[in-house]
Amino acid sequence: MIQVDETLAASELHRVVEEVVRQTPVFDIHTHLYPPAFGGLCLWGIDELVNYHYLIAELFRSSSVTPQEFWAQSKSRQADLIWDALFVKNSPLSEAAAGVVTVMIKLGLDPCRPDLKQAREYFASLTVEQYTDRVLEIANVSDLVMTNDPFNPTEKAAWKSHKDCPERFHRALRMDPILNDWEVAHAAMAAEGFKTHLQLSPQISDEARRFLDHWIARLSPVYLAVSLPYTFKYPDDSTCTRLIQEVVIPTCREHRIPFAMMIGVSRQVNPALRDAGDSLGYADLGSVERLCAENPDVRFLVTVLSRENQHALCVAARKFSNLMPFGCWWFLNNPSIVEEITAERLELLGSTAILQHSDARILDQLIYKWAHARRAISRVLAESYSRLMADGYPLSRKQIERDVERMFSGNFRRWAGLPVSTGR
Ligand code: FIX
Ligand code: ZN
């Protein structure tokens, strides 16, 4: 029971919620980040930050530069073009542009400069090791999960040479080619000595499982992950269905690790934009429900790219306790939509979801993605508590701390079988 002296006054609620959300460390369960030892895979600094593919897409709406002309430039010249178009000639109103402003201001840099000279001098004075610790501290990120693609030659070489990977950089084994392009995946596995073949059979599925076992032993991943197109259907007569049933699910079951599905991409609708060329579509959430129903002993992590699908995902999670919704992914990671998704999750799921992940590709982005997420989440969470208090519920700070810790890290730690912090 709540001790009377601990009960919060309505007038202090918003301040306390904002403080607790700001002070609670987060476990960032999906990023594209790497630790410093991974060299060129570890992206950081102003030229990478301004060259985020979200901003590249926005450049072409505010400049006469064509993609062909852009890609022919050096990284720093590309950053200059983006800076001039989105930050000098226009106000940084988009979420991605506002994010760069947040990072610069929190680092003590001037976001109103006509060029990137000051910022470049600042980053030139840092080592990536110093900067990594600084960014994780400012963003209050205790742990993060990488995206580790065994089909990426650079990544494969890094793991073969046993690069140092600090424990707070958890691994996720990413399997896109296996489920989305078996023709490419089977050949890549065969080139590594696995007896895979285009034509599936029980023996071929066993070899694919051996490939996953090999990488699970190397990475100790906290989950297996895949990004699936909005057209994903389960079950159907596709290779994808057969590989999920004969390879992925049995592997998750044997290793007792979750299966993370990120569903809704419409890949490369404009290939000229490269990483910025993807779009989205409305996905069939019945496929997720059937997977959860068929495999009650397997834990699923799911996020979706269509705003409308997020509501359906909340309803599906009410039906299946082995389904964990996570994050406001990609085109949904905008304050207005983060607030909407957070509100529907609290209303439908209480504190049982994983509210956000950063999807950061550049280390610096952790600073803004988590500052902006915390601002949106605080607003919605305070509103939920204020409705409870208005009905006479005696709320304490300790309850808010417990709830936020659960949504920011406890839900994932339990899902991934990681030690749960002992609380305050
Ligand atoms: O599939 C993914 O992991 C997506 O998050 C990326 O492909 C996407 O480009 C991205 O970084 C979105 O934020
Ligand atoms: Zn991602």
C-alpha cells in the first residue's frame, strides 16, 4: 500500500515524471551502432551525423542537387550541401534536422553557424573512445543492441579478428538474406563451407541451422532479427515460411532466444536515394498472431512501420503474452506519432511494452533520439497518471520509477533472459 506521506501532489506530477524519465537509464534494444574497436563500422562525428540518410532524402526537397551529383561528392562536401540547404537556407524543422540541433547544443556547439568548421574542429579534438563514453552518459543509455549481419563482409572480418566488443554493446544476429533472399543467402553460406542449396530439404534446413548455431556461438546474440516487407504473409507456400518453420523457430527454441521481426518495409521505392530509398506499407498482423499462436513457448519481439499497424500490434499483444511490441520505428519516430503510439500502448498494455528504440546509425544520434523520445514519453505518461490521480488514486514517485524502469529496460531484460536490475 502507498504510505500517505509518499503520495504525490497533482501539482508536482509533471515535474516528477519528467525527472524520473530523464534519470532512468535505457536499454536501447535496436541500433546500427558498433563499439570503437570496429573501426569504420563505428560511425560518429558531424560529417556522419549530417549525412544521415533521413537528411539526404530531405536535401533533395530543398536543393537542385541531383542524387547522381550528390553521390559523386566526398562525405564532407555532401555534409556541406546538406548543412547549407537544411540548416542555413531553411529552418531545421524536420525531426532529423532538429535532432542534429539537439546534439550540437548539448555538446556546446553553435547550430546557427554558416558552415561546419567549428563542429569539425570540436570532433577533431576527440578520440572515439572518449566520445563513446560521453554520448552514452549524456543519452543515459546503459546498454544497446547492435545489428550484426553475418552476410556483411566487413562485419564478418571484424568478428573473425575478434574485435573488442564491450558487454554493453549486445549483439543481435540479423538474418534478412536468409528469409528475404534465399538465393543469395544459400550461396553465401555455401561459400563458407555449409552444404546449403537453393532447393530446400530437411538436410538443407539443418545446414542453415548449423550456420545460425555457428554465429550464435560467435556473437551470443540477445535475439535473432529480420526486417520483413509489408507483403510478409505467414504461413504461405514461400521459402520464407518454410525457413521460419524449419530453421528460425527451432533455433530460437533450442537457444531460448527471442525472434525479432520488423515488418512493413517497402524496399527501394527510389533506388537513386540508396539507404534513403525505402518506404513503407500496411502489413498483415494476422501473420504475427498465427506465429505467436503456433509457438507459445517462443518469445517474439515485433515492431511495425505503418502507424495503423501499431494499434493492431497492441491488440495482438493483448491476445498473446509471448508477443512484445517494441519501438516507434523509422518513419514513426517523430514526436507526434511517438506520443500517439505511447498513449495507445499505455491504454491497451499498461507498462508491459518496450516503448522505444533509437535505431541510431551514428553514435551521436543517441543524444537526440533519446532526448526527444523522453520528452514525448514524459508528456503522455504524465497524462496517464494525472487521469488516475484525478480519480483519487494515491500515486507515489516509487511507482513511477518502477513503471519507467520496467518500460525502459526491465521488459527487455526479462524477454532476453538477462539479469534484471534489483531496482532502487
Ligand atoms: O531494417 C532496419 O534495421 C531499419 O531500421 C533500417 O534499414 C533503416 O534504414 C533505418 O535505419 C531506420 O531508422
Ligand atoms: Zn534499424
